[in-house]
Amino acid sequence: MKSFIYISLFILGGFSTTYASSDGRKDTIPEIADSLEILPYQMFKSRFIIYADLGFRTAPFSISDNYGMGVEKLKYRNNFKVVLGIGFSYRWLSLRVGFSLPGNTLSAAKYTNTEYFDIGLKFNIKQAYCSIDLRNYLGYGIKDAYKWNDSLDLQTPNQLMHSVRSVNISANVWFFKDKKFNMRAALGKKGHFTGESKTWYFKGILNFFGTGNDHGSLVPQNLTDSISDRQNANTVGALEVGFVPGYVYANRINNWQFSIFAGLGGVIQSKYYTRGDKSKSHLGIAPRFDFRLIGGYSKPGFFVLLTGTMDYYSLQIEQLSYHQFYYDVKLVSGFRIQTKRSKKEEGFL
């Protein structure tokens, strides 16, 4: 798992980038056409868009099994940090660079110091919106470990696991039934809606996710059965493929815009655990859902948005179960600056 992570980091690079291509119309069509009643949105692809975002990401997970001392569930919590992002967009090119601000939100003595690595690639192909993401978080604490670890107390209640990491590499594609729905308008940077827009969608999923300890077992030694490879596993993870049907509703009233995505489906998994050179894999199915919320204030010259997404991953192998959530909350603010070309296309010249 460790070598797989390093290869992924080398390929994908060390910064966050988003790229948006054409939404199916020729670039020679004036932007003013987007504001006609035929389409419920307006795009600003010829304006220079600059923005900043401030928020946090967190990825708690839990592992359950029949451990010793009557323990059945271990809750792993990362120490999340505030993340600042700066980006711009002009016509087909979009770029965002994000980095963590100094300091931890939670006490490092209780939740260790989590290291973050996140990058993403996003683009449109006609009615499809594509997203590719890599998330790699290193450093977790097991919550309330003082209940079974005598060396801990209420002042330091969590057992720190500095070398435990979680990894997620995901590729998702949303297909929208209504050709008039525009994902970039829903995201709110390169455009916004001029009225109501709603449609069914189909989300295709290809994911790899899992957790592992770079220097030993995922579970503290005093809880494990020395014979069981499953309870002494170094890594747990799955590769999955599936789909999620869902529904999206978007609207903009008096310059206040919001978009809500909600879907429920399932995946087929190839799931595994390893202990040293030994590994065991299984095939199975698991539920998946899709949820995101975007809302705020948008005018042609500027926008202020609050965005939130939540991803859920799970697997079960015999008595071992693994559940993980990824939360992402951001406040995004930016300007859409007119250029000579945008003034001409919007009818100001």
C-alpha cells in the first residue's frame, strides 16, 4: 500500500488543479446567448475569474471486530486543519492551488498532527461532469482509548497512531438527463443560474479506498489476537465500481442561488486485508450515496458561496467492518472581471 501511495503522489503531482472544458457549445457563440430564456443559466467563460476559498476537510473512520477486553469498535479521528485555496479561471483554463494553514484545529496531544495531501482534476464533456481526486491523510488518534489502555487518562484520552494513514483515489462521472442543466453553473464560479433547473442524473463510480499502518498493525497490540491475521491487519481496503442514480435541484432567486444533489446506489467491491506478506480478498457489494450542497449570493461581477460535500465508504470482511466519511466544507468568494473580449461578447462594445 505504501509503494502504491508513493507512485500515485509522483504521478499526480503536488498541487490542486481544476480544468473545465467546453460545455458543448462553440466558443464563437456570444455569452449573451446563455442569458436567454431558452437556457436557465448564464456563463461567464470570457471573463477573468479569480477566487479564494477557506474551509476544512476531515476523514474520520472506524474499524469493528471482536477485539480483546470487550472492545468491538475503534474510532479513528484525524486532526483537521484550515485549508486556504487560491484559483483563477479564464475560458478553457482553470487552476487552483490549496495549502493548509499553520496550526491544528484540535489539540495535537489528543489527536496527533495529521499531514494532508489532496489534489483534484475536474472537467466537462458535453452533458457529463467528471471528477478525479486523490486524498492521502497521515496521522490519527483512537478516540477514548483510555477505557482500555491503562497508560491513558481523561487528560490524554486518545491513543495516538502517528503512522496510520487513509487513502482515497476516486474517479466519478455525472450524466445529467436534462441537456439544459449545467454543472459549472451549479458550482457557481464560471456561471450561475437565471432561474429554476432540475433533473435526474446518473453517477458512475470507480474508487480505491483504504487505511493502513506504515509501521505495524492498525489495531493496538493489547487488543489483538496474535493468531488472527484479520485482527492484526496492517492494511484494509477495497477497489470498487458502481453507480448512483440521483436528483439535483437548483435555483436562483433575487441573486441568491442554491444547488442540492442527492443520490443513492451501490457498488461491487474487491476488498482485502493484509498482514505482512499475507493477504486475503473477497468480492462483495456495498451501498453508496451522493450528497452535496452549494449556496450563496451571485451577481455577474462577484460571488460568495458556501459549499459542502460528504462521501461515505464502507466494507466488511467476515467480522471486520470498516466505515469512513470524508467531509469538505468551504467558503468561496471571487470576482468575475470583464475583459475586452467579454465586453464585446456581452454587448457592451
